[in-house]
Amino acid sequence: MKKIVLLFCLISSVLVAQESRTTLLKVEKQFQQTYVSDLLEMEQVANNPFVAFSIRVTGNSISKAIEAVYYKDINDEWQLFPIDENNFEVNNYHAMAYLDVKSKQTQVKIVFKELATLSDIKFNFYYPYETSFLETKAQKKSGYLDTAKTKTLASCNCAAPTVITRSTWCPNNDCPPNSNPSSTDVKFLIVHHTAGANTSSDWAAVVRSIWNYHVNTNGWSDVGYNFLLDKEGNVYEGREDDTTGAHFSGHNSGTSGMSLMGTYTTVTPETAMINSLKSLLAWKACVKGIDPIATKYHASSGSYIQTISGHRDGGSTECPGQKVYDMLPTIRTEVDGILSGCVALGIDDELFNKVKVYPNPFLDKIAIETSFLDNEVLVIKCFDVTGRMVFEDDNATKKEKAEIDLSFLSSGVYWLQLNIDNKTARFKLIKS
């Protein structure tokens, strides 16, 4: 007979600045069907829009053994924890739910589909406070409140998004970023949903709760996403841009994670949210020279994926929800249209229609054919997506066909600009 050891060791800690109450329960036992926790008492803390309740279960191959995890709501009824999109560690399972601030207690039930051995369970209650309350508190403490609530990211031909800064969504400045981030060369844009509530009176509090969950429950160095978006289309900064996140099933290198706050399995996101996502994707594609409708090899996952992908394309998950996933083909096409139109101002239609540029995409050389050159001077320039000129030929060429060697360019998106007299035409080029 296999020996069963049951050891309960209760360790509680309070992180006062974060208002995060963590309890670690050591459970060294095998379970066949169900585990039900004792009642978990909640504190009554004023000035909170909700309480974020998260758990982390550790055990041998525990993620494969768990069928479902439940919590009790304010009406003492069992509710299913939203399935966390980032449950990819085989020996860990984590989830978060939002509880009514008037709740006095809750309870957890874990249903297993096969024999499971638990090591410990971590319970975390996070009291995010109302953002306005934190702003007032911070102002009283320092006599000054940072008025720079937003910032504009790196410029490109496409409009740079305005993001809500970390110091704005966390006015106490007690949600520190990753102290030792690793940079990554972003070539893939990964769309997520957070699998949380679809409505909120305080989205900044939701962002703080996700940060706390990822850091104090999951043990990560920072919030896992690089950007988060609310239903009104506001963009919140997460992990530092162009640094490795924790969002793509352990295959994060070369990616940027953009997460829609809410659950979009059966609910369609608000138009403002999707429009903001498309603008964010277009800007990032512009900055990094990403072709939004391409499929390329992603070395970290060892697979070919589209440059704009859903999380499920890199792991076994529902994310970003079926409704969003069904929208991705249209989103890619529209992002490509936004990207193409970013430098459309000042284009002469007649010149554009009388010039042929091929092949496109190209490997080494491109050909430029014109049908009306007489004594005009054709000036050829090529720009990368940041607007930096990478090639120029301003010789007095009058040839009907010019061949340009661009083999020195790296793969990516470029803009070819042709000038004849006072006329200008621009063409989007893709270097394979």
C-alpha cells in the first residue's frame, strides 16, 4: 500500500504596501477525486472596487491531473475559476477570480480527473483599492501627483500609441517593473485575453490585480504582457517594450504580448478595444519592420506561425478567446492596410499608376519601370519603417527601366520613394 502523508503547515504573510494577503498551505497528500479547502476568511477593507483572489497549486504533473477548480462567491455558491491562459507549467496550476468586496469568506474546491499528488496550495487575496483613493493618498504623502499620466512610444511613420504609464495605473508606485529585463528582437505580435471580467468601474485596479497575480502568486518578475487594453480602448504599459514577457506558453523570445482585458470566448470585444488593438499592432509592425500578413518561423516555439498570432497558436489554450481568434484574419488585413496608409500623404496618383515595381516581395534586386520619362530626373530613395533612409540614387537617370540592388537590406518592410519633378510615389516593399 502506498503511504499517504498529510502535513498542514500554515504560513501567512502580509505585504502592507501591496495589501496582498498570502497564505501557503503545505499539503503532501494524494487525491483521487476532490480536494476542498477550509473556509478562507476575507478582511473587510474599505475603498476597494473588488478583491482579486488567486491560487497556485503545486504538485507532480498537477496541471494534467486537474479537471476544474472552483471558488465560493458571496452567495455561497460554487463558481468556476476562469482558466488561466498561461497554465503551461506541468507541475503548477494557477488561476484568479474577482470577488465581491462585501464577501466575508470563500472556499476552494479542486476536482481531479486522475490521481494527483499535491505539494502545496497558495491562496492570495489582493485589495487593489480604488485608483482615485490611491491617487489622493499619494498626493497627500508627497504633496505632488505625477501629472504625466500617459506617454507616447517610439515614433514611426505610423502614429505612435499613447499608453497609460505604470505610475498612473499604480499611483503608489509599489508595482515595480522587472529589475533585470532581457531584451528581445520582436518579430511576432501575440494577441491575448486576460480571461477576467468583461466590465469594470476601475480598469487600472484590474491592471494592478493582474500585476499582483503574476508577481505574488505566480512568482514572476513582472506582469506577463507588454501591453494591456481595456474595453474603452485605453492601452496600459506592462513589461518594458521590446523585453521578454511571460505570455506565450514559455516561448516568449521574439514576441510582444498584447492582452485584451476580459474573456472573449463567447463575447465580442467592443469596437473601441479592437480599433485600439489594430492601431497598436500597426505601430509595432511599423517600428519593427513586421509584415502583418506573413507567416514565418518562430525559433523559440520551433514552428511556423503568423506574425500576428493568437496565444493558442503557440500553446494549448483557448486564448485569446474564440471571438477574438475568429477576428484575427480581418485584423491582419486591416493592420496591413493601416501600415500601407501611414505614408500615403503627398502621393501623386498619376505617377503611382504609371510606375511598376517588381518583384515584391524581393530577395536581392528590384526593377522599376516607367513609361513616360523624357528629360525628367528620377530620384530613388528607400526608407525603413522608422523613416531612416537606407538607400538613395539621385543621379539623372532617364531609363525606362532601372534595376536597384537592395541585397544589403535585412528582411522586413521598407518604403520605396520615387520623385520626378514635383511628383512623388511611394511603394511598400517586403524583403524576404
